[in-house]
Amino acid sequence: MDGTKERSTTISAWCNLSYIATAVILFSSCWIGCQHQVWENSLDSPDQIGLAVVDALNQKDIEKLDQLRVQRSEYVSWIYPAFPKNTFSADFAWSNLNKKCTVGMERWIERYGGLNLSFVDIHFEKPTETYNGFQLKRGTVLTLKNYKGQYKELEILGSVVVKGNRYKLLSYDD
């Protein structure tokens, strides 16, 4: 009987270790996977946003401009809920923001598209606001240089969202 009890204790110990090992592996893989998740179409810095915007303007590529900004699912699921409460639904707020962005992107492509502009700088003239899970860099100013070497500061971009050290435009001004 002692051999059976010893074997049962050994099997029980291995099972417990197996559960613990499984939990550790699952936690580790989730933690590692979560650390490497990339916010879709987000960039490493505000300068990369500026470069990408200028590239899209030079190519008259409205789809690329659209990819540089926060998309509906991101806005509705975690940006809008973090803002102070108001009377509008997230879908209504998104609809208004999306219309503004569409008008802005079309306007800026029409005005600056295909002009062979060069990125010089992007900076923010208003204080950064912190929300649950992200920050908004506000008062975005994009400095460009045209083919004649003339500099122009444009206020065509809305705020820039910073989440997990990644950057994306919230909107385009209309």
C-alpha cells in the first residue's frame, strides 16, 4: 500500500506542477505577445507622422492620409470613452469627426498635393492632455519647405494620439 500511496502523491505533485507550468507558459506568452503588439498603422514618432503626411500630399494619396489617423474602432472603443462625459454617442461623435477629416484631407490634397514639398518639422503649441491609456499632443504645426526653398507652417493636422510610445493622428483640420 505504501508504494501505491507514494505513486499517487508523486502523480498528484506532477499534476500540480503541470498546472503551474501551464499557467506560467500561458502568462508568459500573453505578456510577451502583448509587449510586441503594434497599434495598426501607428508610427514611432511625430516626425514619422510629418514625413508620412508630406509623402501622401506629394503623391496626392488620400487613402494614405486616412491610414495615418485613428480609425472608427479605435475611436469608439477606447478614445471616446476616455473623454469627459457628454451627451453625444460615440458613433455620433465619430461621424462628425470623420466628416471633418474627410473634408480636411480633400482640401489639403487639393491645396498642397503634388507640390514636391519637404518635411522640416512638426511641433505642438498647446499642452499635452493625458487620458486613460493615451495622451493627446495638441496644437499641431507642420513645417514644410517647397521646391523654391520657402518654408511654410501649416495647421492642417488635428491632435496626435500617443499610446504605448506609438503615434497616430486623431484628425485633420477642415
